[in-house]
Amino acid sequence: MVTLPSHTSHAFQPLDMACFKPFKTIFIRERNKVMVTRNYIELNKITLARWVDKALDQALTRKNIILGFIITRIWPFKGHGS
């Protein structure tokens, strides 16, 4: 468990920095690509799941997760890279 100092979570949230922002960017890109190429969108659970799946695969990688901790200078793991 990692405890963050009060009123600093905006600067110290590793997953926000390195995973959730790319997830949102990729998700929006996929959504826009479908909306433009098909000139319509009937949003259903399957379409939404495809966008989420693609965005998760690209954004929530081991590399991005570790990078988030490096960027925020939080390293909760002993041995840096174990």
C-alpha cells in the first residue's frame, strides 16, 4: 500500500499519469475513427466493449505501469524492476 501526502494526489497518481490518460486518448481515437468512417454510430455494448478492449490492451501495459511510478517518483517495489 502506498500512502500519499495530503493534497498531492493530483501530482502523485502513477496510473493517472501513465495509464488512464493514454487509455482515454486511445478510446476517443477509436470512437472517432468509427464515427467518421461509418458516418454513424449505433452505440451498443459490443461496440463499446471493442473500444475499451483495444484501449486497455494499448494503455495498460507493464511498461506504462512502471513508467507511471517512475514519473511520479514513487517506487513501492523493492529492487526497481523486480
